[in-house]
Amino acid sequence: MQTTDIGNKEEGKVVSKDNVTAYQSKTVRFLHVTFDTTGDSFLAGDHHGNIYVLDITRNRFRLVQKTGQACTALAFNLRRTTEFLVALADYSIKCFDKDTKQLVSWMRGHEGAVSSVSVHGSGRYAITTSADTAQLWDLDTFQRKRKLNVRQSVGIQRVFFLPLSNTILSCFNDDSIFAWESDTLFCKYQLPVPDEGPRIHYKAFAVTRDGKILAAGGRSNLLHLWCLDTRQLLRVVQMPPKVRTVRQLEFLPDSFDGGASQNLGVLSQDGVMRFINIQTCKLLFNIGSHDDAITSATVSPNGRHIVTIMDNGSLNIYSVQCLTQDYNKVAIIRMIRKAVHLTRNELPDGLNKKRLVALLKAFGEYPAKYRMFVWRSLLRLPENHAAFSSLTDKGLHSAYLSIQERYPIKSHKLQRGLQRVLSALAHWAAIFGETDYLPLVAFPFVKLFQNNPLLCFEVVATTIVNWCQHWFEYFPNPPLNVLSMAENVLAHHDKELLQHLIDCGVTSQLYVWPLLETLFSEVLTRDEWLKLFDNVFSNHPAFLLVSVVSYVTCCRAPLLLCSHKEDFEYFFHHRNNLDVSSVIKETYRLMESTPADIHPRNMLDDFQPLTRGQYPVFNKYPTCIVEYQSQERERIRQQEVDYLRERQAVQELRAKAVQRQAEDEAWYTQQELLQQAEEKRRDILQQEESKLAEQRTRLTAMKRELKVKELQLMDAARRRFLKHQQDQRLTELHRLDEQIQRKMNTRDQETAAAVQDIEVRQMELEAQRRLFEQQLAKEQVRVTQEVRAEVDTRRHRSEVEDTTFQHLLNNDTDVSLGTKKVLEECLAEAGQLGVDTEWQAEVMRRLDQEDADRDRHYHQLAGLHRETLTKEQQLVNIIEDYVLAGQQREMRARSPCSTSGLLHNPVASPGQCQQRHSPNNICLNNQSTSDDSTCFSLDRGRGELDCRERELMQDIRELRQKLAARAKNSNSTTSQ
């Protein structure tokens, strides 16, 4: 096995061996691999973010992108073949162009690592899958179309497109599998979960190319094979005991198995990938080993190569042909009944032509399942992808731009495929752009190989080179030499029929050439045509020409009945009641019985396959005629273009002249119409003027009426407005009356409550007044009693003093009687003044005490009844005035010269009571609310008393001075 270290190289050569290993130095590991649609090149991404493209046919590799982060999935089979998708570790998906190395688009939306990318067969849509969601993308706009979310308890294993359909298959962790319609996301069906047996826990899935068989495996050595058409479990395959877990499943496709792949690759936990046949359940071959374990594997779409990522991070590229060499021998022996030789011979893929021909003669045709494989081997198709791409890159040939006008086909796909193949043939050889019957030759193969244009082109080219020899020597006329060879064979085997054709004026151009230029496609059905060409491709190129002669000889009975040329033309362009097997058998008989001098085998070359790499130069035609014809065709085309241009210019001039003439005629017609219209308008205008005058008169009357109605309406509106205002005012008055009434009621209620409060307060005041009167009466009684007791005491003291004084007087004999009387009077007055002074002081002390008591009661009442403070103050002042008035009366009664009235009862006289009830005085039971009431102070009586006390003391001092003066004078007189 050869190895290649790509290292830090950006491009280089890969060794050309059966098995190739590509790896990177410095332990940079490859992670993912994906093939393109052709299977000849693939992408490989490593964990540093480098993306390489490896071309297997050209044996080269090239660095196409540096993403800077590890890739988690790759896809390289987009509709634009130079673009590819990369899922990165940051959960994003990027689209790059491998040729320009430019970023095409950047798609985001996943919240987890993208584990797989599935692209639809058309290359337009892609599905990206992560553990929690799957998203459907439109690769034309790179916009997300749909999103599939699942519960956290049920994760997604894989979501992918089924081949050759618009069905999406979703596989979940609970082993449930659903099929959805990709356009509407309508659930088409669900595969039943197997009830019996242990759960497999699906982890790996694979589908055949025809989309009919689904293989699923997981944590078991069992594989489930589902038939998606019947939605039933087809079979259960048990792998060897060494297999405990299935990591990956890959079907090994075959170009000629019709998409029904029978070989399945199973990668297990031990790193070995085992390929088995799902029908026989037999092991075919292994790749990988315990020491050189495989991490993942990818099979090319054409089934020729397998690329594996090894445990050490390297890539191994395997050739399936080498791996399956012995297996292919055994399989072909079983499938096509021992048509394979055990050793390799002139045909590829281990086929032997002699045995194939023997098999063909025995069964009349090849198995439909392997027909394409056998044809490919018989024709030895080189499959020159690069050469074919260079032809198709030139685009459509000018000779076939409008082929749909000459050969209309209902299917647009077939129309485009035929146009593509014919254009490639025209670019390959110039004569094929001038050959009118080439579409008739190519159409059967285009219809047969419509999904593989490369094989279609090479089959048609091989057919032209070998079975259409000498067809173009008399171009542009039919190949007279070939037709003469067929006529010679017919003349040798059926002279009667040939003579009949000659007598009817029918030449070989009428009964041979229609069959050749259409390759029997007009006169045979599809199955008959395939059966015939199984024999054509298995024999010498002369077999086709002899088949034409055998067809004519087999139809000799109806041909002998035809006499008109039109009947012969119809016969060779339409299907006839003929068994193709008899034609083939007759062809083999003619091939063996025809003499060598007229046998087409001696005049035609043996089979020559197309060369590999580049297609051979095809020049077996009169180049001068073709060049002249092409030049003439180009000249005619140019003249046609000039003619068309001139005709277009003439048509434009003619159109302009016609348009100008039409415009002139239209203008005159328009003028006449305008004149007529003007006259009509004048008449109409006169009528309208008369009508207008009448209308004005009516309008004036109507205006007058409208004015009157307007005035009436205005008056009515005014009255209505006045009435409305009056109603509003009445409503407001009623509302005010109601408010006033409510306020009056509220005021009456408040007044009644206030009156009740005043009455209660009056009752309280009356009670207090009565209480104060009682207290005052009690106080007066007490004071009177005290005064009386004091008076009695003083009287008794006076009597004692008088007694003493009388005793002194009696003892003093020297004093005269007059002097004694004066002294007695003075002593009496002095004693009386002293008594009065003491009494006055006692009275003042008691008054002060009473004042203090009154003040204390006043403050108590003021704290409890602040609202009646004024009346209580007035009552206190009245009491003070009353007391002071009594004191004044007593003071006036007790003058310094007389003691009369000193002990008079302080009770007021009736006159004084009347004076006290005068308007200028206030009593306790006076309830007048007059504002001119006098306010009294408790301190005013005390000041007056102090003043009077000072005056009294002054009088007492003056009296004592007088007494002293009198006593002095008396002493002096006495002494004298």
C-alpha cells in the first residue's frame, strides 16, 4: 500500500495504486469525507479546519479552504458542482466554492453541533441534523424553509432524504422512524417499532439507491432490513459474535444493478468494516483490522472506491474492483448463468465475450437487471469524464439550438438530454452538426441513459464509430456503399423479393436506409429493440447491416403484396406484426451463410472501442464537403440573417407606412367625426341653452322657495334653540332650588343640632350658676359668721380695754375730767382703728385666699369648658364687684371717726338688688347676649384695696400724730 503525506502542502500528487493512504504529519487528524456526484473526487476535512479536495482520476489533491475550526459534517453533491457545505464546531454551516475559494453563504440556526448534512438528489435542498433539531434549507437562496423540533426526552438520530424521491426520513432515539413529504412536511407513514425481540437502539442507517430498502443497526449485532414500499420488516440479519455495536452502515452501489444494492458494509466497534450480501447473508470481504481500526467510511456514488478514516487520523482509499475481484467472478456466474470466465480476458470486469454470446443465443437476451453492465463491458466504455466535460462546457451547438422545432418531444428532460448529447457529438466532429438523421440515431440511447449523459454519449459515439462505418463517405447523400452491401446480401438470399422491389421502383434508400438511420427504433418496441441490440453489441459491426436484410426477408410476404411506393414508405416507418426473435435467428443464419465476397464482415472493420483519456478524431467523411456545406450553411444562415434583417427592416418600413396611412385615415376620419360632433354639439348646445334658461327660471323659483324654507327652518331652529335654552334654564333653576332646599334642610338640621347643643350648654351653665350661687351663699354665711365672731371678740376686747382704761382713769386723780374724756375718745378711736386695721388685714387675707380659690376653680372650668369662657369670666367679675362693693360699703360705714356700720350685714339691700339688675350690670341669671357687657379683672379689686389700705394707714398715722400733738399740748397745759 502506497502512502502520501500531504503535510502543509496546498496541492500535490497522489500515488496511483489500488489502495492509497493519505495522511497529515504532526498528528493532524482527518474527521469527515464526502464524495461528489460523479464519485471521482471527494472532500476531506481535518480538525484544524483545512478542507482538501482529492481527485482520484487525476491522482491529485488540493487545499481549497481553511475554516480555522474543526468540521462536524461535509456535503459535496450540490447542484452547483463547485460548491460544498461545511458544518463547523460553532454550530454554523458555511458554503464555499472550491475553485474560487470564496465564501458563498453562512447559515446559522442550530444550538448544537451538526452531525450530518443530507442533500436532495436535485442538489437544491439540504437537511442539517443536530441532537435537538433538524432544519431544511433552500440552497438557491440559503434560507431556512422548515425546522423540526423534538422533545428533550426524544432526541434525533438522523434526518435525511430518500434517493429518487421527495421523501424525508427521520429517525429518533426511541427507534421510531417517520417518513415526511419534503414540500408540505406531511407525515406519509411511520415504520412500526418491532414488538418482539430485544431493542436495537438504532444508531446507523443506510438506504439503497432506489430508495426501497432501509438498513438500520445499533447497540446489537442484529441488522433490521425494512422494505419502504410495504413498510414492513423484511428480514433480520445477525452479524458475527465479534460485532457488538454497529457504528456505520453503507450500501455498495453498482452501476448496473438498477439501484437495488445487494452488498452492505457494516462498520462495528472493533474498527473492521465487513461487507455482506443482504440476500444470501454471506460475508464478502473485510477492510480494516483491530490494529488498523476504521473510524468511519464513505462509499463513492459509482461504487468504485471506498474512503475510510482510520483511528490514527489518516485516510485510506480502497479500490472496490480489487477488493471484489474474486467476489465479482462468483456473483456474475450466479446471476447471469455462468457467463463469466474465471480468469481475466479481453473484456473488463472479468466477462468473457464468447460465453456471453453463447448465453445470449441460449436465452435470446441479457437479464434486464444486468443489461447495462454487460453493454458497458461489451462496448468497453472508457468513461472519459474530463473529455466529456470539455465537450459539454462548450455549451449547446448552434445546429441544435432549435431542435425542438424539428423533433418535438413531450418530455422536457428527454429534450434537454438529447440536445446535450447531440451538441457534444457536434463539438466532437463537425459532421455531426450537419447530419440530419443523427437525432434519430441518438434518441433511443438518450431515452435509455437519460440519467447518465456520459454513458449515453460514449454509447452513441461507439455505435457511430463501429456500427455506422462508411455512413458518411457520400455525405450529404445516404451511404450508397453500405446500401449496396445490404442489397447484395438480399440479392443473394432472396432474388424474388429484390426483383419485386425493383419492379415497384423501390430502391435500397427506401427499404434499407429508414431502418439504419433510426436503428430500428421506429419499427420495434422498447423490449424488442433492447433484445435486438443485445445481439448487435455482442457481434461484429456487420450484424446490424445483416439485421436489416433479415428484417426485409422476414417481411417478404407483406412486401410482395405491396405495389405502390407510398405503401413501402409507410411499411418501413411504422411497426409491423413481426417476431424480433425470428429476425435475430435469421440474422445469425445470414451471417453464417452469406458468401465471403459479398459478406459485410469483410468490408467493415472489427470493433474498435473508444480510447481512454481523449476521444479519437473522427474524420471518416468528406471534410471538404462538410466544410463547404458548413460554410454554405453558415453563408446561408448569414444570408438568412441578412434577409431576415432586411425583411424586418422592410416590414418595419411597411408597418410604418401602413401605420402612417392608417394614422392619416384615422386623422381624416377623426376630423370628420369632430366636425359632425361639433355640429351635434352646437345643436345640443342650443338645446342646452334653452333648457338652461328654463332651468334658471325654475332654479330661481326653487331658490326663492328654498330661501323661504330656509328662513322658516332658521326661525324654527331659533325657536327650538330658545325653547332649549329655556328648558335648560328651568332645569338649572330646579337644580338650584333642589340644592337650596338641600342646603336649607342641612342648615335646619345643623341649627336644630346647634340649638340642642346650646340648650344642653345652657342647662349646664344654669346648673353651674346654681352651684356657684350655693357656694357663694355658703361663703357669705361663713364670712358673716367669722366677721360676727371677730366683732364679738373685738367687742369683748374693747370692753376689757375700756374697763382697763376706766380703771386707769379712776386711779389717775391728777388728770382733769376734760382731759380724761379726750383721752378716752382718742384711745377708743385708736383702739377702734387698730381693730379695724387688723380686721381689714384679715379680710384682705381671706379675700386673697378666696381669689386664689376662685382662680383655681376658674382654670378648672376653663379647661373643661372653653366655649363658655367669656360667660364664666363675667360671672367671676360680677362676684368680685359684689364683694368689693360690700367692702367699700363696710369701709365707708367704718370711717376713721365713727365705727357705725362696721359690723353691718353685707347682704345687699333691695335697692342695690334692683341696681344690680340694671342693664349696666350683669347677674348670673342674666342671659342677655348684648355686646356692650363689661369685662372685669380679678386684679382690679386688689389694687383698689391696696390703695385704700395705704390711705387708711396714712389716716392712722395722721391720727396718731394728732393724738400725740394733743397729748403734748395737754401735758404742757397741765404742767402749766
